[in-house]
Amino acid sequence: MQPKITATTVSEMVRMDYRIADVFKKWGINYCCGGNAPLEEVCRLQNLDSSLVQDDIQKATTTLSLSNALRFDEWSIEFLVDYIINVHHAYVKQTLPVLQQLLSSFVTGHISKYPYLAKVQEVFEELKDEVLEHTQKEEESIFPYFKQISSTYNRRESYGALFVRTLSKPFDQIENVEHKRIAALLNALRKVTNHYTFAADVCTNHQVIYHKLQEFDTDMVQHKHLENNVLFPKVRIMEQELLQL
């Protein structure tokens, strides 16, 4: 069990671990410009149960990680698809709208102080739209086809070759156009944020936004690795073998 965070003020707590920001938002605790009081005092003044707040902090700051020993290449196509949908797609669908709202609200109130954030917001909006549209396309069209290919391949169906010729999805377009467009936008976001580096004197919300953008970046790298380097090659091999039937 992780030790409780005992920073002097709620603002410092968020600066130590940006994930605590979501907990404070849930409980209505101002951690930015008015976050200069200790958590216990804030809870007392707002009539909050500090133990419940600490429990939420404990959950929010527990780091989960995957073992490097996992052999993604040995997973079935069905499991890979379900994993990508339930882990990575679920993450982007939950995170991007919230991050958009957070960034938009912050930029509106701080554009004169941080004018460069206008470009950050512009690039993020374009990236968000691209990722969400791409995610929907995969779930509605590409991934169902992958599962059908896997089922046909595993059963060695006699119509396998016909199935590939008539129903094959253009996932080369996904990899070589859409994924590259997402990668280019992600690189643009890194550039305009100086790889999510902020000055020492920026406010806490500014730091939280940059940390969340970096978290999204990390997830996208893993997400697209699984698709480009594991899932897509497996499907291509099955298609090629089915065409020989």
C-alpha cells in the first residue's frame, strides 16, 4: 500500500502527482490559484470526510503497469482486438472530451498570460477529431473484419479466398495514411509543447494539462504499436494464406 501524500498544500499535492487533480475536482477542492491550504484544513472547512478523499487519492495514484514479458504477438486476433478496444479505445473516448474541456476552459482564461497555448489547443483539437473518427472506423468496420478473417482462417473454410477478395478492408490505408496522419499530429503536439515541458512558475492547472497530454501521448504510442506491429501483420499473414486455399 502506498503512503499517504502529506504535502503542505493541496496545490503542492497536485504538483507532486497530477492525477490527484481529478480527485480534487470530484470533491470540489480548488487546487490551483486558491489551493494554498493543507488538505485536512480544506476538508474541515468544506465539511468533507478527509479519509474518503485520501482513499480516492490512493486509488488515483496507484500505478498499474504491464510486464515487459507479455508476448502480444502470441495473442489471438480476437483477444488483441478486444484488448485494444477495451483498453486503448476506451481510454481515448473517455479522456479526450475531458481533456478538450479542460484545455479549452484554461486557454480561455489564460490566453493573455500563455499565448502559445492557442497553438497547443489548435493542434490538440485536430488530433482529437482525427483519433476519435479513426477509432470509430476501426470499431465499426476494420476490427469486425479482422475477427471474421481469424474465424475463417482457424476453420480453414473453403470460401476463404473468396471472402478475402470480396470483403477485404483497406487497412493499408489505415496504417499508411490515417496512422501516419495521427503520428504527424502527435509530433506537432510534442513540438508546440516542447515535449510537454513547462516553466517552473506556471500555475498548477497548466502543469496538469501538460501531464495529461503526455499521458495521452504515451498511450497512443503503445496503442499504435499494437496495431501496426502486431495486429496488422497477423491479419496480413492470414489473408495471404487464405488466398492460397
